[in-house]
Amino acid sequence: MVHESRQKYHKLRAKGNSKRKRSNVTERRQAEIKAQLLREKLALFSQIATFNELTAWLAHELNQPLAAILGNAQAALRLMELGSPDPREFRAIFSDIVADNRRAVEMIRGMRSELKRGVTENKTLLLNDLIEEIMPVVRNDSLAKNVSIDLDLGVALPSITGDRIQLQQVVFNLIVNALEAIKASEQPGKLILRTRHADGEVVLDVLDSGTGIPNERLNSIFDPLVTAKANALGMGLPLSRSIVIRHNGRLWAENNIQGGATFHVALPVENSLTLAPAADVDRNSRSDSGQRLRGVTVLIADDGEVFRRAVSSILADLPELKNLAEAADGAEAIKMAAKLNPDLVLLDVGLPIVNGVEAAAKIRAVAPNAKLMFLTQYDSPDFVRAALRAGALGYVLKVDAGSELLQAAMAVVRGEQYLSSGIRR
């Protein structure tokens, strides 16, 4: 009797152990499936987003000369109206240029709309959760071998607003970039992911012990098609920066004193911005604007020299214009703003070295009286919100510069908000 009871006990115990083993195997399998699904989702988003980013960059490059042609043509029309010989013939020629330019821009804009896929889903998120969800994918990556990955996640961080998959794509891109840098060092390495709360932003620091970033490339690593990797397109970091900017955040990199590099992502704790309607400005009147715009100093920051000249030509009609200066990149714009203390600063979102949104925030610190306006080809409401959060009063599309820039500049200098009529709302 005792022997039979012991046999039954051992059978039941063995059966329980077997169930627990099956349960553990099932949990591991479910975790693996979940990680694989997330990897596939990120890979799909990366392919689509990278292609969209490349087409956006191509559109930007095409829009630069097209917008310059439009601005110069309309400036020439204004000059002819002052009394150039045979104005009707020249008017017809330049009107055709303007019409062709607008058609080309609309074709590019339509192409970008057709190529976009997926819907952005902005929700309340916790940065720590995004990182922990993506860690199974990262740890299973072959690049993670021989790399110690430490999580130093801040406690009770405030929530952020954004698209979960897009922000996870940024984290994934930065981690893979760090792992590749560590692999290039040919030494066992260490990767640290640190989160913290600072000045109304939730910050992610990705610290690696890799090769670091050559000083001559430190300012260009976020430019499209710039890469030191073989068989790489060079769109991962530009894509990440665009996503971060669309989330009203900042992304930058620096070398560590002890070796390696750190990439920082700063996202606002909350986003309460709403788009205001364009200022109600009389497009054909300059009534009393000369009395309000006395001794105006203007700074134009754009990497296209021809387009800067076209803008300068348009703004030459600003009443009481005192000084007009130009900068070719964001870093130069910040230095010139500190020196000139301008009344009005026009910025392109996609400035090299320091992008327009980051440059705007820094210009507000060195020239607090400057009114900021973005003059760019990016028509996404996300970019508009990022510009407004950086302190801009105006946002004008380059394609609308010929017809709206002068009136927009007058409105912004007066302290009025002006949004281009071509902005998608």
C-alpha cells in the first residue's frame, strides 16, 4: 500500500515537472515569436521609411533649383514692371518659366504622396518600455556577440507622445550603429543604454566603446547617403533624425573622452502644440509697414547658394531694410546670429551640420530678439509643429516664396504668425 502511494506520488510529480517544462518551452517560444514579429515589423518599416526618406531627399535636391528659378523669375517680372523695354515679351517668357516650375513641383509633391505608406499612430508612450520591448531583438542579433549590453534606465520617467514603431526604429538604428562601431574596433566591447529626464525632455543616451567618429565626419553623419560602411546606403542616421524631428525632438552625436561615441535622443515630455491659421495679411498692400520695419537686419540660412540669392532679391523690397546676410549651414547661422543680432532669421529645416530646428533653438539663446521663420520644402504638419516648438513664427514653403515670402516676412517681423497657404493642415 505504501509502495503504491509512493509510485503515484512520483508519477504525479513527474507529470507536474513535465507540464512546467512544457510551459517554460512555450513561454520561450512565444517570446521568440514576439521578438521575430517585432524584428520583421521593424525591417518592413525600415525599408519603407528608408525609401521614403530617399525620395524626400531627391525631392529636396530638385526643389532647390526649381524654387530658385521661380524666385528669380518673379523678381525679374517685378523689375520689368519698373520700365524695362518690351516687357510683354519677357513677361510671357518668364510666366512660362513660373508655370513650368509650379507644374514640376506639383509632380514631385504628388510623387511623394503616392510613395508614402502607413499611418502614423501617435500615442502616450514610455521610453523605457520601448527599449525593453526591443531588447530581445537586439540581443539575438549576431552583432551583439561579444558585446556587453547594460541598461541604465531612469526611474519614473514622464511619458512622451509618438509612434511606437517609428521611435523603436530610431532606437534600433542607433543600437545597430553602435554594435557595428564596436565590431569595427575588433575588441570585445560594451554598450550602455541610459535614459533620463532633463529640462522637460526624456533623453536616451547610446554609449558605445567602438571606434568613435572621425572629427571630419562628425558634422556630416546625419546627411543622406553619407556612410563609411561597405554595401550600405547611408540612410539609417538621416532617417532616425527625420523621425526624431517629426516628434519635436533632437538627435546629435559626440565622441567620448575614453573612446567610442555617444548618440543622444531628446524627446519632449508632452506635445501641446496646435497649428494656428495663417496670419491675415493683405497680399497686395504695404500699408504703414515701412513705419513698423525700420532698420531691419535679416539673416538667410540655406545650403543652396542660388536659392539664397533669389530670397535676397525678394527681401530687398523689405521697407527700411538695413542689412541682409547669408549663411550656408546651421553652425554658421548660429555664429552670425550671435554677431549680427538680426531682427529676422530665415531657416531651412534640412540645414547641414546643425539642422534648422536645432539651429532655431540655439539662435533664440544667442539672439533673443530675433523673429524666426522657416523657409523650406518640407510640407508635413509634423515639421511645422517642430518649427513652432523651436520658437518660429513663420513657416513658408519654398514653392510659395515668390508669392508669399515678402508678406510673410513683414508679418513675422511685426510679431504675427504666418503659415504658408500651401501647408497641409
